[in-house]
Amino acid sequence: MPSLIDFRRRIRSVKNTQQITKAMKMVSAAKLRRAQEAVVAGRPFAGMLQRMLANVAGAAAGNDSVNDHPLLQQREQKRALVVLVSADRGLAGAFNSNVNRGAQKFMQDLPGVAFEIEAVGKKGRDYFRRRGFTITGDHQNFSRKPNYGDVAAVAKKVSARYAAGEVDAVYLAYNEFKSVMTQQFRMVQVLPVPLPTGGVTTNYIYEQPADELLGSLLPRYVEIELWRSVLESTASEHAARMTAMDAASRNATDVIERVTLQMNRVRQASITREIIEVVSGASALK
Amino acid sequence: MAATFELEVATPDRLIVREQATEATVPGKDGYLGILPEHAPLLTELGAGPLTYTVGGVRHTVMVGGGWMEVLQTSVRILATVAEKPNEIDLKRAQGALDRAEQRLKDAGENDISRALAAADRARARMAVAAEFGR
């Protein structure tokens, strides 16, 4: 039977852990607020771009130079690239394994395709490197403070590889921020650019020919999709970590309660035993 | 009450302007465009330069460095690659960027010219907007 001192040590150790989890929860909560603001701030641009792209694509449809655009080339998928947006750090509940498993399942469902990974975030890189995938790029520290320039550079690199024919499709894998409690794994195709087919509702005056306009919008579209997924993933990461750390803190409280109860029982038992010893000792003298 | 249109200027990371404007002058890729309410629908690429607009009789300026504009009857949406309000412009950095771009133009080969030109345009646009506000 453990002695009282062992219980006290255990309680102190759990309390220490709880302090850390509580602190991490607070930090994540503060970061989450900022990340959420960034997601909201990025929405108008993404929405406008989507609408504009739909309009321009409708107007330029059927134009030969549109079908020739390097970012619209439909090729048979032999090699594909997955841009995997994960976190640099763990202790975020199921956050990282969600992306990793989701992406892995997606790749398994397309057996004829050779996949490569462009890793944004350390956890995803490690997971797929252990499983023997080719990691074509490794980007870290994006989620600390997402910077548009950094993200755009990755998008440019990926677009260039696609345009050069090194890969036949590019997908984005990330966690979408639904709410603080739920993050949803998402896998979207960005290249070849899936042109929205909203159809033109407005008859625009085009200052530049529609196909030229489309050509300039497409690279930006890839950047924005990646940018948005990084922002969503960042918000999701902090939300997931906050929830996980909150659960851990509550669990620590439960453990402390249980151990304290056990400790009191042991203490009680030893007191009772002593009384019995004294009483029986006294009665033996009679 | 004069007619107005909704002017929105957004960059990838934020919405800079959302106001009911009565007039806007926009740096199009092929020259400046004046927009009044009920303009015909129009789509264009933008160049670098000052974007001025009037809200309630007061003129405002923001620096826009490339992007796209969609004009509809009651709204004007601008997707800017970069956009800055006059008080956000870093003059020293703009001057430095301009110097570097001009240097690149002088000794760069053919391949770099368009990028250097674009950089110089952006720097000049920043300085023009800042100058207008007496800084």
C-alpha cells in the first residue's frame, strides 16, 4: 500500500501538469482570437475573387487561349502533389492526426497516382516522411503569424511545378475552422483550377480582353486558396489546442480529487489501526 | 442627396475601405478611370497609383499597388494586391525600394525588367500618396 508521502507527491505532480495545461489553454485562447480575426479579415477578398473569377471565366469560355493557359491544363493524373497544412507543434488533440489520416486516406483511394507532399507545418512533414513519401518542400512557422508573402511564395512554387508538367494535379489538405469545438478536415483541388460555372449574369465592359484578365487572376486564385487554408488551419489549431488543454485541465482536477480521496482513506485507516492498537494494548493490561 | 455607390477595397489580409462614395478615381492598368454612380458594369486590371474617392464631400486617398476592379451599378469592388492608407506608408522604405528598382533596371538583363518596373511603380505610388498628405 502506498504511503501518505507517495500520495502527496502524486498530487503535487498532477497539480504542476495542470498549471501547464491551464497556461497553454489561456495562450491558445488569446491566439485563437487573433487567428479568428484574420480568417474573417481575409474573407471579403476571397469572396470577391471567387465571384470575379466566375464572371471572367464565363466570358472567356471557349476562347482558345483560355484552354491553353498553363494553370488550366487537364492532364491524366499520374503524379499529384498534396500541400499539407498541419501544425508545427502537438498537444492539440486530434488536430494533426486529422489532417494526416485524412490526406493519407485520400491518397490510398487513388491507387494509380504517385503522390508527393509539400509540407506546411512540421507535424505533417514528420508523419509522411516516416511513411516514405517524397517531401518536396518543408515550410515551418507559418501558423505563428501567417504572412501573405511566405504563403504566396509556396503557391508560386507549386504553380510553377504544375505549369512545368512535373505534377498533374495539386490538392490542398487542411483543417477548416467551423467553430471552436469543431474543425473539419478538407481536401480541395486547386490545380488545374476548377473554374466556377456560375455563368455570366452581367455584361461587362472589359478594359482588357477577358482571357488576359483570366490569365492574371488564376495565379492569384491559387495564392488565395492556400492563404485561406493556412488561416483556417491556424485558427483550427489554436481552437483544437484550447479544447484539448481545457479537457486536460479538467481531467487533472478529477485525478487530484480521486487521489486525495484515496489518501484520506489510507490516513483514516492508519489512525483507526493505531486506536485499535492502543485500546487493545490498554485492555491487555487489565 | 447625391447618388452614391458602395466602394470596397480589399487586400488578401483585410478590408481597407467600405464606404458609400460619390466618386472615385482609380488607377487602371491602362490609365486612370473616373467612376461615378450608375457606371456601366466594367472589369479591369489595376496598375499602381493613388486611388482617390469622395465620401460626403470629403476626398480620401489610398495607395493601390496592382489588382483588379469590378464595377457594378451600385457597387465598386477593388481587389488590391497591396493597398495602404496614407498614414501607413513607410516613406523611407518606399524610397529605398525605388532606388533598388532603378538600380535593377540599370544593370539587370531582360528578364527582370517587368518586375523592377512594377516595384518602381509601387514605390512611386506610395510616395505620391504620402506627398499629397504633406509627409
